[in-house]
Amino acid sequence: MISYEQYEKDCKRIRKENESLLNDFKKWLSGKKLSKKTIDKHVSNVDFYINDFLLYEDAIEAADGASSIGMFLGYWFILKAMWASQSSIKENASSLKKFYQYMLEKGFIEQQDLDELKLTINEEMPEWLGTVRRYDDPDIEDMGEVWGF
């Protein structure tokens, strides 16, 4: 297990790398003829994923984060983002697909990583949407019902 000081040092380095990734991602999105508002939303969503979620408990680099989308959208995002909703889950899924497509085109990830991310989104989206619906339902008091256990 690494020390807290090492974790902080790794996170600082990763945040600096992420800043560069986000700037390049923004340029990449600009080439896709998206509106400034849409580009800003995608960048903001990805920023939250790579700088908050991936660095929350461990120092995980963006390229290694494609496999964590299920935990993010199906659990962590619902708990930690007070703006979590069915539409924000769909938005984040779209942003992360675009981001990891960019990562693939830049050679930072393999095709298999992107394929698995897309498969996870397609297969688990109905479950994530159901979970956030239950989480926001004031009639459900038992958290076991929300998370399905």
C-alpha cells in the first residue's frame, strides 16, 4: 500500500496530465462541429470523472479508467453528485464515450477498452437509470431497495 504522501504526489501529477488531456479533448470536440455549450458540458463531465472519481480513493490515470464506468455511473455518481438524474447519467455516458473515443484515436487506449466501455454502457444503462430513480424516490427508505440488495 502506498503512503498518503505518495498518493497526493501521484494525484498532483495526474491532475496536471489531465489538464492537458482535457484541453486536447476540447480541441478534438471543436473539430466535431459541436456547439460551445455542448463541448463545455462534455469537458465538465469528463473533468468530474477523471479528476474526482478516478482520484477519489486511488490515483488512477484517465487511460486506465475506462473499465470503471459501471462503478461510476451505477453507484458513485448517484451518491456523490447531487445533480445525478436519469438525464445526467445519460449525458455522462455520452461524454465518456466521446472522451474514450478521443483517447483511442490518440493511442492512449486500445480498441478493446473502448468496446468494453460501450458494452458496459449499453448493458447496464437500464439498471443505472432504475437505481437513480429509486434513489430519488422519497417513498423508498430502505437503501437496500435502492441498490438491489
